[in-house]
Amino acid sequence: MASSSSSSSPSLGFQVQRREPELVIPAKPTPHEFKYLSDIDDQEGLRFQIPVIQFYRNEPTMRGKDPVTVIRKAIAEALVFYYPFAGRLKEVHGRKLVVECTGEGIVFIEADADVRLEQFGDVLQPPFPCLEELLYEPHGSGDILGSPLLLIQVTRLMCGGFIFALRLNHTMSDAAGLVQFMSAVAEMARGAQAPSVPPVWKRELLNAGDPPRVTFLHHEYDEVYDEVPDTKGTLTVTDDMAYRSFFFGPSDVAALRKHIPSHLRTCSTFELLTACLWRCRTIAIQPDPEEDMRMICLVNARAKFQPPLPVGYYGNAFGLAMAVSTAAKLRQNQLGYALELVKKAKAEVTEEYMRSVANLMVMKGRPHFTLVRTYVASDLTRAGFRDVDFGWGKAIYGGAAKGGVGTNPGLLSFYVPFRNHKGQDGIVVPVNLPGPAMERFMREIEIMLKEPPLDRYDNTKAAFITSSM
């Protein structure tokens, strides 16, 4: 069954010695200009900082080379091409965000930790011990406006390995765009003169029309049209928040597929896990039966455009596909019910949908997506974080530093590719819930990973029969 972990190594403690934060500027002069973000970039729901962490082993062939020195130099070289990252954000008319390309640079922190990589244990996954020491945030550095857009800390380990941790202002890039920049830094670190994928700005490709016109009913922004009451306190962050990661290996995914009718078994692993987690989480948080529960899937829309967005585009280019169901229906129906809703929501993300969102942002003041009774899933399994190689090989773990980031820590889970101590490749999902809800969530996951009873669904109708759970 899926394994869960409350920490990589709960008892692990270590000291981190940091140098003073410094600003790394582009290695060559860059244009001083103003670059507008897209109308997808600057929505309220992306105005937060997102943390990423990468763990690297000692590499004997790199003996005598210092990862801090190599990476610091490579960042300066990459910023020549990605110079907007060295600027600062301003807000202009209509809450529009624009980067002033000042060349001021990004924050860089050099550090050493008195710990070896193997001390983190066999299960290297969120939550990580001492994360606030491995990704130190100087006071005032995390503002969305007027602050550095990237913060990077490289921490040497006693074994010769190191940790690369990064914090990104999410309005600038999504996961694909961030990996593109990190890969450029890695290529420079390995001796390249220019990135193999030239960066493309062209944020105007995702701007609203003139005049803007909303052509979809955007449930993901329901609060824009009608205030959604939080009757059960679903947005409340309690003192007893539990933070665990769940690993789903091939056998776990196969077990979940047995809970769905044959016509749905070709669904993606992301769709299957999302349906399962949405249903289990709904049962765990115990909302009123008739309340609407919302599941947002982040869908990469780069290939949805005709023609597709240009290779090298590093802005935010995803849609917030939302599935909606009452809590009672999620609980009473089998997994296939939630799965069909997730698949239908994902299919709605088209070029026209994305343009409708951009138009909505302009018309409604760049609102936040609906938070009440909402759960958000972001698939990082194909983003390529683990493939980023600064010369020391691929990352042992690469991706989200934690779940529960953004405006509310309990609403977002990342799906991160992961190899467990048995050598199995799977997906690890960090989940953040109040303590009692986490216990119920774990029980529901365990139930879902057991063999389903026979005759669970009616094959003649290829649809699930509602149970009386």
C-alpha cells in the first residue's frame, strides 16, 4: 500500500552556517526596459512565493570543484539571457504587473551544513527537516512588488554533496518555465556558452482581447460572481496541522484502477490519483453533505494553442480546471464518479478557455481563484526538476520543497516523481491537513488501496452503483 511519512528523518537536526545574502547580477550588461507580464501571470492566485529543493550526491569526477562557486557563476551567466529575473516587479494601472529590468540581481546565499546526505535517511521526501535553514528567507525579501524575483541558496554537505534550494515569485513562471531557467543555469555550470533552449518572453500571447469577452462559465472563480460562504471553516489553519507525504508506487496505482469501471481504466495516473485524493480528503474534512466541493487541476496549456506557444516560453501557461460536486455525492459514489468529473474538467482547458480567463482577469480586477472548499493538485512528475544537472549528476530528489504553499497552506498538493528505498519509481504527494482530518484521510487512503469487493459496479451500464456509505 501507499507509504506515508511525516518527515524525511523526524529526529534529524543540524546546524547551517550561512554567509550574508548577496545579489548576483547578470554577467554582462542587459537592457533596462519594462516588460509586462501576461494577463494569466498576474492574477491574484499567483502572487506568492514557491519553494523548490534539489539534493545532489558527491560526484568524484568533480573533486576540487566547489558547487557554490560553480553555480553562482552560472547564475550570473544565465541571467544575461533571463535578465527579467534580475529586475523588480511594479504594479501599474488596473493592478497590471510589469517587470522593470533593472539588472539588480537575485538573492544568493552560500551555506554549509554539518550533516551528510545519508543522514536524511532512505526516504528523502517532504517535509524536510530544517527547511527554513536550507532555504533562508531574509526579512522583507519575499514581497511580491519591489523585491528580488528569485532567491537561491546552495548548501554544502559534509559528504561532498550539496543542496540547491530556490524560491520563485510565481507570477514570473510556472513549473515548466522555472525548470527551463534552472536547466539553463545547469548548462552554464557544465560549460555551455548559451542555453540550448533560448528564452522567449512574448507574454502578450496570453493577454486579454480588445474588448475583453468572457466566453466560459468559470467555476474556478465563483467568488467573483457570488460570495461563497465558508460555513465549516475550511480555510482555517489550525495549530495542529499535520504534514505528511504519501508515496504511490506501481502496485498502488494498479490497486486504484481496480476501483473504476473498465471504460475509465485508460485514464492518466494524475487523473486517477486526483480523483482518489479529492474523494478521501472530502470524507476526511467532514463538510456538510450538500456543500459544493471543488477540485482544481493545473493543466499545462502550452500545446492547447494553435499554433502552440513557442518553445522557450517561460511564463505561466496553465489553466485551473475545476471539478465540482456536493460532498454527499463524492462520499456516496464510487471512485469512477469523481474520476469522470476530473477528466471532464481537464478537457475544458482549450485555447478559447485560456483567452476567456485572461479576459476575466482584466474585467474583474485579476481575482483569486475560489478558495472555499477547494483542493488544488499540481502535477510536477513531467516538469523535469530531477533532471537538472549542474555537473554533479541528476538530483536524488528534485521538486517542491513542501506542499501547502500560497495563500492557504492546506489547499495545494504537488505530485512529485520519486524513487523509494526499494528502487520503485512512483509519485510522492505532500498533504497538509488538521491532525484529526489527517488521521481520517490516511484511513480512507488505506481503504482505497485494498482490493475492491466483487460486483462493485454494473458492467452492463458501465457506471458505478451508488453505495450507502
